[in-house]
Amino acid sequence: MEYTVSQLAQLSGVSGRTLRYYDQIGLLKPARINASGYRIYGRKEVDLLQQILFYRELDVSLEGIREIISQPSFVQMTALKNHYKQLQKKRANLDAVIATLEKTIADKEGRVIMEDKEKFEGFKKHMVEENERNYGEEVRRKYGDDLVDASYQKMKGMSKEDYQSMNELSEEIFSLLEKAYATGDPASDEADELAGKHKKWLMYNWSSYSKEAHAGLAEMYVSDERFRSFYESRVKGGAEFLRDSILVYLGYK
Amino acid sequence: MEYTVSQLAQLSGVSGRTLRYYDQIGLLKPARINASGYRIYGRKEVDLLQQILFYRELDVSLEGIREIISQPSFVQMTALKNHYKQLQKKRANLDAVIATLEKTIADKEGRVIMEDKEKFEGFKKHMVEENERNYGEEVRRKYGDDLVDASYQKMKGMSKEDYQSMNELSEEIFSLLEKAYATGDPASDEADELAGKHKKWLMYNWSSYSKEAHAGLAEMYVSDERFRSFYESRVKGGAEFLRDSILVYLGYK
DNA sequence: TTAGCCCCTGACGTTGCGTAATGGTCAATA
DNA sequence: TATTGACCATTACGCAACGTCAGGGGCTAA
């Protein structure tokens, strides 16, 4: 019934580092140190560790745990109740956050029935303005004023339904990218479908479509860090793969 | 429409340090630096800060926020959805923790109908053993073997109802301590009631009551760090006040 | 001119470990 | 027996998101 660090770690599921740390802060000292300086834990320590882990599961800080287990067991309850109250506050908080997030998402997707059309219009206007503020200059430089203005015009003219299907399409593109990437071949059927959907998605955003612009955007997915990281975050190597797929689709490769 | 650090801090509710930190990590740079080296923020920065705080409320890491706000707004949604999933996981986790805690508390209080009496007996036995392990030696040294053993005997003999009312009493004592402490006078009526309840609570735990032992325990509340911190955590200065109240109650002061 | 309140830049502390880096120990194998 | 590889040890830096000094300059009013 004696354990070294890694044996107890194995047994309890915590790391060796954790055990050494608990020793260091005096939360759980080994029963003894053997001749070679190894920490040796016994039965009592295993029990204590289980208690500690129990409270840790309950999200109590190590300092809190230290206080709790130093008290006689019949007063530990008070601490538990206290902690319970705090957890409830935390949950209430989290719930509020989630509710806000839900509303935000719903709002942004236009899924909820907007009470007044104006709100939605205002929102789209806001989106356009924001895009302009963030990307305006460089996008205009690359694609020209007319094209950009026309694109914004189109967006402002989009219906809620348009907007929603655009977003659904965008989700579809992502899962397609994952599937197609798995084939490893930008000339595969999946990649072809991916590039096709991507073109369709573009149609929602661009007033006029041209192969050249599509190819240019594909390059930007790789060269512009922001777009790149956006795709990379979902599929490692996704930006390059998407670009290649598009280039193949367009017959450039 | 220009703000210095502390003005923007005031306006937005974050600390000045936070603003400097956001500048440092490049999340929110001031519009300009004036001749004296002061950070000056403008309208755009206020807007950006609001966005940042919005996502921060949603419990997104600053790194995450940086990524989100660098993207064009119509793709920010995907990030939001991702984050939403994570929050839901977090809530499920928290719910599980709270449920466990509820069960534990209920179990320990004996509020739930215990399926078998043995479980409760086992629990009390466990409590006694644990107390013995933690405090046995010194308590026995202070109060003598017979008294301690008798106390344990009494505890083992307690019914669920006894146990529960003991715990309720303990809660009552705490709120009384807060009220009495507010008077600042250990000879006040509230303090008297407090000491009385404390005696009653003791009766649950001690087989025989004596003024001397009660006074001794009162002293221990101050001198023993564990008891002391237990009371201090609820009422600053509570340990001393409780001791004094008891001493007055017993006529020692 | 001095007091009092603003601003700045370091730099260390917090929590709960992860992750090297560097070196000793143990059991088994070549 | 010497070496290898799996353990053990300690020391120390790194992480997130700031809080909190410490030390030094700036601005305005009395």
C-alpha cells in the first residue's frame, strides 16, 4: 500500500507535477521520503488526496480546500454551503451570458422575427459600415471602388431570407472543406463541389462575378493573415487547400 | 470626445491598468499619444472597447477577441457560434458539479431520506473517526479521554433530527454573531443570546457541560488558528467577539 | 512654490499547474 | 560489469489578465 509519485498519479489520475506541487504548498505531504529522496505515499495520503480531488471537482480553490480539510468534518458543511451559494451565482452569471449570446446570434442571423424592418436595415447598414472601416481601403485598392460600392449596395438590398441562406451556405462550405481536405486532393469531386459552393456564396456578396476576381480572392485567403487564420482555425491547411481547389475549379491549375 | 486613460476607464468601467494592458498587447491602441506621453483615446477607440467588452462579457479570451474583431463582421458569427457551443459545455459541467454538491450537502445533512439507516450510521462513524484523526490527540490532552469518548458516543447516538437541528443551530449562531458583532458590545442583549445559543449548540456535542470547559473552548476559538480562521472568515473580529461574549455570559468578565 | 492629483513605465504577485533543463537512482539487459 | 532506459529529484520559466506598488514627471490651483 505504498506508492511513489507516478504510481499515485496513475492511481488518482492527476499528474506527478500536481502531487509535487501539493507537497510544495503543504496541501498533501508524502508519508515519508525514502533513502533516495523519493516521495512515498501511504493509505492515509490516498484518502486525503481523494478528499482534495473531491473538493477540487467542486471547483474550490486549493486555498479553500486547505481550509476546509483543516476543519473538523462537522463544520465542513458550512463551507460547502457557502461554496454552493457561490456556484449558484456563477451559474446565474453564465446563464445570463448564454442568453445574451443566444440573442446576439439570433439577432445577427435574422432568425428571430424582427419587430421592425428598420432594425434589420440598421443592422445591415452597420455591417456594411464596419466592413468599410476595417477593410475599406485595401479592398477598394484591390478591387476598385465601383465593385465594392456595388457589393455593399447588394448587401443592403438583401432580404432576411437571402441573408440567412448565405449564412447557411457559409456553414456548408466549412464542413465541405473538412471533407474535401480529408481527400488530400484539390482536384477531387469534393474539392470541386467545395469550390462551386464557394462561388455561389460569393454571388451573395459580389455584384458581378469574374474568374479573375475569384482567383484573386483565393490568393488572398492564403496571403492575408486574417482570412488565412480564419480558415486555418477550422481546418489546418484549409486556406491553401481552398485556394488550390478554387484554382483547379477555375481551370488555372 | 477625447479621453485620457482614467477618463475612459471611468466611462467604460474598466481599470486604467486594463487599458494600458490592452495597449501593451496591441488589443486596443490609443488614437494618439500627446506631448506629455499621455494616451489619448477617441471615438473609434471607445466603440472598439465596447466591442471588446461585449465579447469579454461573453467570456471570450482576449486572444479570442483579437481574432474575432480582426475578421469582417459577417464571419464573426461563426466564431460566436463556436463560442456558444463551448459555453454550453461549460454550463453542463457546472450543472453537474452543482448537482453533486447538492447531493453531498443533502447527504451530509441527512435531509434526504436515507434508504438505510446504516448509511447514516456509517457516516456518523466516519465523522467521529475523522475528528479523532485530526484533533484526537490535542483535544484529548486538553479535555481528557473520558470526556472525548463520551462526546463521540453521544454523537453516534444522535438521530438524524438531532443532527439537523444541530446544524440549523450552527447557522443561527453565525447570523447572530454578525448581528451581535455589529453592536460592538459583548455585554449587549444580542451577545447574550449568542452565547446562550452557543451553549445550547455545545450540548449537542458534549456529554457534560461545565462553565470551565465552555470558557476553555472560547479561548481556543481565539488561540487555535483553525477555529479562529473559521469564525474570522464569516465575521472579521468574530472569534474574539464570540469569546468575549461567552466570557461575559459565564460571568467571567 | 508647493500641494495634490493626474500620467508614465517597469516589475513583481496572483493560481495551478505544464514544461523543460539538469542530474541522481534503479532494474534489466548486452 | 557497463550501459541503457525508465523513474526520481530540484530549479525555474511560462500561461492569463490584470492588481498593486515603486519611482519619477506633469498640470492646475492656492
